[in-house]
Amino acid sequence: MHEAPTPAVTPERDARSRAARTLLHGLAVTVLVGAATAVTELATGGGVLTLATVGTAAGTGALMAVAAYVQRRVEGRRG
């Protein structure tokens, strides 16, 4: 059976893959933090969930993805 050759993994492709995975991880954590905060807000009746809280969590996830991309690109140049 003939199998198609797999394309070579370039440093840029590896960096993009790593950044995408990290972005998805950050998104998952943001959703979990938002859900936990919403449940806490409902249980305590307080104003715990704010746009600043959600924005901070989302921004952190995005910055994690950028950092992962840069790290992989730098590692690719060295290795």
C-alpha cells in the first residue's frame, strides 16, 4: 500500500502548531475560570464576575500563545 509522504516539520510550522495548542489551552482555562466565577457569583449573590476579570483571563491565554510561538521560533533557530 502506498502512503503519501508526510511533509517535513519546519520551525515555523512547529511554532504555529505550538501556539495554536497553547491558545486552545488558554481558551479552555478562560472558560473554566468564567464558569467557576459565574457559579460563585450565583451561590454568593455577589458581583464577582466583571468584564475586567474575563478580559484578563482571555488576555492571559492570548499572551501565552504568543509566548509559545516566539519560544518555538527561537528554539528552531538555535537547534
